[in-house]
Amino acid sequence: DSYSYFLLRCKKIGIKAAFATSKDFIGQGIFQSFWTYDKGWVRNYGKAHSKVIFNKFATSTVEQKNKLKLFTSSKSVYTFINKKMTNIFANKLNTYKHFKEFAIPTVEIINPSKQKIILAKTNLDKLLKKHKYMVDFNDSYIIKNKTGAGGFGIYKVDFDKFDFKKIVNLYKLKKKRGKKLFYILQPFVNCSKGFSIGKY
């Protein structure tokens, strides 16, 4: 919804804008396809070029870093990268800390042991009891990487049945490969009637 809202706002004030993924770009500010929004998402095939780019491309591998370097190597392409904004919005815990009134209640899991996950649940439950729209959340929980994106590595948690070993083993595996996961716990948002604040 945030991307469609942004594109509609740009259109309203006369700015030509489109959405593209990291798979779409093939050169210095050049895309092989892109997405536009007008009552629905439309994928446009064919090369496009932009001189101003708001970059949200995460670089976690050497290949991705090299791709981003190529993409931003032209002096004629201005890439908007604000480190403070990136630090706030690429980190779900920071997003919550800065926008508690609007963001989903979020608690950090200090390490992925069963004890620390249960402690995070206790702290999150305290936040939920004080939340203005606690009716919007159900009894399930979500564990995810606090800097993750794309819907990968998200686990729905039923604390009566949840296999904690799965998270611990994944953490150990990533650590062996030189990667580190930083987990957070969030409540599961009711979406059966669509996303609507305070109406459940």
C-alpha cells in the first residue's frame, strides 16, 4: 500500500514515477521493466531510464554490492540514499521506536534461545495491553529478521506448539555461513477483512 500511495501522490503533483525491483535494473539507471499503479499494479516491459532514484536495494552479497555499484556509477544518475532514514525504515525495531503510534508493536529477541523468545513474548504482551488498537491483533505471533525484506524467513508462532529448535538451528546455520540474524517478535495482525485500523 505504501508504494501505491507514493506513486499516486507523485502523479497528483505531476511527477513521473515508477516502481522497480533489483531484478529489473540492468545498467546505469536503466531498467528492463518497471511497475506503475492506477487502480491496480501494471508491469511495463521495455527499457526505461531514470536520472533520480530512491534506492531501497539491500546489499548482503558481493554480487548485489557489485550490481548496485554499477547501477549508481553514473554521475548523471542521482541516487537518494539517506542513511538516517535507511537506518529507521530498514530496521523494523527502529521503525517501531520512532513511530510507536503507527507501527506494529515490536520487541527484540536478544538471542534465539527458548528463554529469550518467551521473555520477548512477555514484554510484547505488556505493550499490547496498552495499545490503542489491541483489537487489531490476534493471539498468534510472528518471528522475523529485524532487517529482513521480501517476506522471507517469517515464522508464525503458536507458543503452545512452536518448535523453538527450528529458529535456534537456523540461527546457528546462518552464523556458520558468516551471516547473523537479528530477530524480533511482533503480534499477528488481523487481515481477514482487509487491513483496517481499529475496526476488528
